[in-house]
Amino acid sequence: MKNAKNTILLFLAFLTIAFYISGCKDPDPVYNQVQQELKDLGAFKEGTWWMCEEKT
């Protein structure tokens, strides 16, 4: 019983440290920005549409 209690406490301590290290940090703004070139290629302009073709 004492061994199980120590295992649970060790696990909880590990989780606490892991959450503290990976906690709420400000994200790097470089990764959150999409370059205009990608927006131009990926975003559909108003009035455009998809054209689907079946290949048999």
C-alpha cells in the first residue's frame, strides 16, 4: 500500500512539473503568421468556385 502511494505521488509530481514547464507561454508570433504568398495561393477570391470532374 505504501509503494502504491509513493508511485501515485511521484506521478503527480511529474505531471505538475511537466505542466509547469509546458505551461501558458506566449506563442512565437512567427509561427502564427501566414505569409501573403500562401494566402494568395490558398484563399479563394469572391466569385470563384470549385469545379469537380469524375475520372473514370
